[in-house]
Amino acid sequence: MKGLLNGLAARLEVGGAILITSEVNRRYLTDLPCAEGWLLADGEKSLYLTDFRYGEEVENFFLGKETAVSVLPAEDFYGAVRKFADGRPLYVEDGRMTVAEFQALSEALPELSLCPLGKRLELLRAVKSEEEIARIAAAQNLAEQAFLKTMHFVKVGMTEREFAAELLYEMQRLGAEGTSFDTIVASGVHSSVPHAVVSDKKFEPGDIVTVDFGARLNGYCSDTTRNFVLGKPNEEQQKIYNLVLKAQKYALANIRAGMSCREADSFARETIAANGYGDCFGHSLGHGLGLEIHEAPRVSHKSEEVLQENMVISVEPGIYLKNNFGVRIENIAVVRAEGLQNLTNLTQELLIV
């Protein structure tokens, strides 16, 4: 994103050099979709280290920009880090490095003090720019178009795996880089498992089917869950669906910037509990999303994080009746001072096939 490297050390409240080794944070700070490399910054200057395989791509990307580029053998990265840090503390992504990577860095640079960045970058990423919001909205729109096209193929006898494959094809045909996460297609009794793994189970008459899906576009993720029934829903299916929808609509209408995640979660949770199904809603109401499908904040009854303007969150209450069926309805929205700005355009009504 534009200008993120300028003054980075001050924004993260660190004194020294910063080393970014994770692909997602390198993408956030530079917008470069490169699988390999290290990024160094201190708020005044920045340096991107890469090897021969990506040298031309990286050099062309940063041409005319302030970030310098060094194309080096991977084993020489440590020497470049030593020179950039120049004896100052080196802040590293402790939450993303493996133990082996940290040990290798410590052994190669014993003279440097390695300090944890902690959650500083994740908290910075939680509040989105308008450019990021537009990218998420575009990914959401693409995923919705693909879902509607895939619904034309639904029939009794189709398998969960076949539906997921058709949905992936439609998303990529429309320009998606891929899915935001492994698509969930859970039919009939399988839908009572919140994060069911796609199987070869066939759609049967009367099945309620939960589809949790998202596209990745320009690096950013979307996320939606919708449900459909093959044939007329029975009385219990419609009752549970209506209750989940009521809880979701109440949450969408009342969540706004400045409230805690615990309070935001309570709108849907208390609605479901008041109707006798509190024990059947066992996950949090939602999560942040952006370059990753799960980012800060966690919209949970256990979280005291405060929702800030321009965070993008999911709102996804659910009820899961063990060995019977489940329902989850999910929208994504931007947190604004006056309430949520909905980014999801698909109907919230139960789809009948």
C-alpha cells in the first residue's frame, strides 16, 4: 500500500531496524506479490533482498521507488541485514518465524539484539485503507458472481466435491487468484459440523447445504456463507434458518465502531440463547479479514478488543444440531462510526433448489 514504509518504525513504536520475512507482511508493506525475499526498513529507508529467481521481477517493481533492491544468493542475506541494522536492535516477526528460522538468524547475527515485533503489524493491518476496502469488495463481488453461476449446476446426486470444484473454476474464470481458504460444502447431516471438510457425499432430496466460500483478488480475501435446500425445507430447517437470520440481522444493525468485540458478539449470541439454542452456537461471531482470511480483530465473547473505524469483519452466527444439520449465514462488512457498511450483496434468504 502507498507510503506504508515511510515512518514505519515510528508507527510501530520501535527503535531500530525492522526485518520482515513473511510473505503476507511483505505484500502489505510493498504490494509486491513475491513468494521469496526479506524486507528491511527503519522508517527512513528500506531495502528488499531477493535472489536470482525473482531479481528481475523485484527490480522492475521497485523501479523509480524509494525502496532499494539487492539481488543476492540467499546465504548472503544475513550480511545485508547486518549492514542495514548497523548495530541497532533488529525487530523480527516472532509470531511468524519458526524456531529454526529464529535460531539461524541468532547464530548468523550474534552481535545484534533480536527484539519481538509482537502484534504491532497485525494491529496496523486491522484498520484498512479505502484502497484495501475496495479490493475486498471487488473480491467479494467476484465470489458472489461465481456462486450464482455455480448454483445453476446444483442437482440431486451432485457431490460436495463437485460443487466446490465448479465454484473454484467459476472464480478463477472471473479472474480470482484462487480461493481465500479451502471451500466448505457440507450437505445434510454433514452440515452440523461447522468446519466440515469437503467430501464425496452426494446431495440428497431434502438436504440443507452450507457453502462457506471466498475468492482472493489482488491479494485480498472475501468470505461468505450461504445455505440452500434441495426441495422444500422442513419445518425444523426453516425454524433454525429463520432464527440464525434474525440473529445475524440484529448484529448487522447494531455493531459499530467504539464497542468491544464482546459486545458485538453478544447481539447474535443472546438472540440465539434466548430461543434455547445457546449451546449450539459454539464459535465466535466473526473475525477480521484482508490479506489473510483470519486477521485481527476476533469478534468473540471472549475478546475485549475495541472495533475501530475501517476494520473489515465477518458476521456469521450459526446453529449446529449434532447428527442432524446446521445453518450458518455470513456477511462481511466495514466498521463505521454510524454502523456497519455491508459488502455482501447475496440474498440472506434460504435458497431453494
